[in-house]
Amino acid sequence: MALADFNALRALILHPHSILHYYRTVTTNVAGEFPLTSSWFASPLNLAPPTTSVALDGANAGAPRGSAYPTNNSFITKVNGIRTVPTGSAEATNNAKSQTGLIIDRLNHSGGLSGNIITSQTTNLPTATLTRYTSGVGVYAALHIITSVGATDSVATVTYTNSAGTAGRTGTIVWAANTPGARTFYPVPLQADDLGVKSVESVVLSVATGAVGNFGVVLFKPLAFIPMDIQGRVLDCTQIPGWNSTVEAGACLEILYAGTGNEIACTIELASV
Amino acid sequence: MAAILNLSDLVNRMTGGNSGTPENLFVHKIPYIAGTIDTWATGFLYSCWKYDGIPGPGATPTTVAVPTKALAGALPLTNAGGGREKWLVQACLNASVAADCPMILAYDRLLHIGGLDGTSTSAQTVGGTLTRGTGYVGNMIFVEIYTAVGTTARTITASYTNQANTAGRTTASTVFGGTAGTVGNDANLMIPLPLQAGDTGVKSVESVTINLSTGTAGNFGVTIARPIFWATSGGMNTRDFTTGPGGMFLIEADACISFAQFAGSVTEASLVGMLCTVEN
């Protein structure tokens, strides 16, 4: 589905096939909090947390809504008005915050893992079979916190199968200092020279965190990177690194962010060849 | 290798035509090392090499080596195929709070060594041979502190061969060691060594010499780096290399891409971004 030339791209920008709206209000993030923030379960949708790992698609209640969802593979041609509303009142202070957004395809998710179990956890794992980006190349795993776990530092080791089909690969995440709170999203590093994840088989914590909480595994495909600020901007593809990522038909889009803020509102335009 | 012809050729390749094989590389680094948060001091450059996140943490180097994309710590990427070259065409890097990290460096880590001694006043051998950045122009020398050296500030110089293959060049004397958290002494600090006047690059570093003992051996090393780009955090900071400063950057085969963060305050920040490549 390559675009033949610039005129083809221009045509897509002028005539998007899908215009989708994404809106969430989230609990104010902590300044400088290091994991990404997921808005998936936030207001106003207040989606029920998952249990069994389930593949997601554009029909999911959490996916952005608007015009017809793309039935073909697409590109992100424009993002309108993506913004957050940071805490604090001084615009100068607010503008100092990076407010970085990342559009992802949320491929599958699970829940039901415990912050207090230090043996290998396989509850609701392995992750559901990929229905998009099925090679696993460019697919990452993350631990998403549904209900806060405890404050005791711990290291989570995630065991996965890489895009080459090799099982037993591992990545580790450190939960330290800040209690992993609800909505935090921890991408899992790949083992050296791996290019992606096909499935996650288990998670083991080094130390009990002190609270059961509830966390799960998400497989996601990073699509595009959205620099944003409080004013809200219209960004075309020249300002969107990753605009040329293939958004596969049936994508379940979500916006993660890093920085402080309590609202995400944006329109994503997609167009397919 | 033929240049990318025009904007249409670029668009075609970025969307997968003509074997463009686009690859968009996700970055998320957090300033923790094995569960312990790093400590920043305002105004200094900190290496993300050992930081948690994506890419995963690298290890403290020991003997001199040429790191590649296969090494833990390197950004995962695919080498260009079919005799093509891989080019960086677009990127964005942002810190979680711009004021805490107003500037970020992305670079190819061409060579590194660790295990050097902050008490030794002998010329400490670096050596090694570059396999990337072999045009030598633009290559930089950094001292990286892996474990703090002593609290007595000294100076350090490197003896190197420049881009024109002239040996025996010497970097400007640079502060090394001193009170913890100062310009010459902090774990994960990257200290650039200014080249001798008139030089524009580095072929090799033969040795580094401290004028006097800092008082503590610590563990420091030397890194030869080829800067890819500097990013400023906050706001609309997408870099378009097709028209912007620096032009498209060649990502050499087996490049070991890593990052460094400039501390704008004592509050550490994470780093998020994406690098977009295309093949020609």
C-alpha cells in the first residue's frame, strides 16, 4: 500500500477516510513520573478491567469513535487539537511540561496479576494471539496497573516469545520509589537484538510489593509520536514521527502520554490507499 | 549510493515502496539503574547507556570494544538490506518534563572502554579500531564516569589521532573528579573533551591521562560517539531531517544508538520518542 508520490499523500491529507475522536479525563499524573500513563480505563468511559487476555479491535468500547472505522490498512495523516490540561495555573509553567503523546494500537490486554505473588504468575496468560502485526516485529509488551500495587520496590521479569519465535526471552521492569498507581503503563525492554514480541507467557516479581492490587499485560504497537502542548495543535504528517506506520485494519487506537495533565482530547485522521 | 530523488521518492519509500523498508523506532528511557534512581546535578550531561527502559540497560564496559546493535543497551533496529543504506528522516525526543531535561542527544556509540582508574596518573590505554564513523569527521570523545572517582578535582586529557590521521593530538585540559555532583564527578556523567584547535573529528583515542590522583579509583571510561542529533524538549519539537538542520543522517550497519540527557534541574526526567528511518 505504498503511496506513489507526494500528490498521493496530499490527497490522503485532504480527504481522510476516517476521522476518529479520542477523549479521556485522567487522574492528575505526578510530575516527572517515569512510566507512561494509559488513559484507557479513565473517565468518561470507565471501562471494566480485563481478566483473560483478549484481543482488541476498533469495535472495542474504548477505541476512538467518529466516522467509519478504516477497513483497510491506513496511515495517520493528521492529528487535530491533541492537548492535555496540565495542573497549575501559570501558562509559562504549563508550557514547560513536555506533554508527550504516543498513539498505539492496543493489540490485547489482560488483568488479574498480583503485586504480592513472587512466584511465576501465569494468570490469564499467555497473551491472546496477535491478530495484527502478527509477526511480532515492532510489537512491545507492557505491564499496565489497573489497581495500585504496593510501595515496596520490586523488579518484574517478563518472559516472552520474540518475533523470531524464540521462547524464554526476558525483559525486566523496576518498580521503585513511586508506588505503581492505577493507569501507569510500563513498556517492557526487549532482550538484546530482539525486534518484537509475539506473546508473553509469565511475569515474576522479585519482591512482594505489599499490596495485591491488579495488573496485567498489554501487547501494543507504537504507531506515532505526538508532541503536544496545552494550546492544542493541528499536526500533519510532517510533524508526526511515525505517521507512515501502517495502521492495520481493525486497529484499536489509544493515546499514552508522558508528563503531567488531566485530560486528553484529540482527533485522529486516517487515510488508506 | 544514489540520493533520494525528491519528495515523492521519499514519500514512496517511507510508505514501503521501492524497498524503502521504513522502520519507526520507539524509545522510552527512565533514569533508574538496577532499581536505583540516578542523581542529577543541574547543568550536566548524563548518559542513558545504563538506564532502564527501551532500549534496555547496557552494562559498564570493560576492555575496549566496538558496541553494536546486538549489545544490550543499543536501540533495536534492522540493518538495511539489499545493498541499500538506512537514513534517519524524522524524529522526536521529549523528556517527561522539559525544564528538567531541556536537551537530549542521540548518538551512535562507536567505541567504549571502562575500568579506568581515577587515581592513576599514567597514560591509561584506550585503543581499539572504529568500524563505523570511519569518515572520522564529527566523531567526539567523551569521558564517562561509571562509579564516582575522587573528590579532589583534577584535569584530564586524551591523546588521539584526528580525522586526518594525524597522531599525537591532545584534547583541551578538562576538569575531572571533584566534589560529588559537580562538573567533573558524578556517576553516569558524560564529559565531552574538546578537540585540539583545528581538528574536526577523531579516528582513535590512544590514551587518557589525569594530571594528579583524584583520591579514589572509581570506574571511568572513554566513549567515542558520533552525534546523530540534539533534540530540545517541550512543545513542537519534531525534527524533519529531509529539510531541517543536519540533513538526513546515515544509520550505519550495526549502529549502536544510545542517548544522553542534559539535566536542567536536580529532578530526573524520563525520555520518550521515536526515530523514523527509510532505506535507499
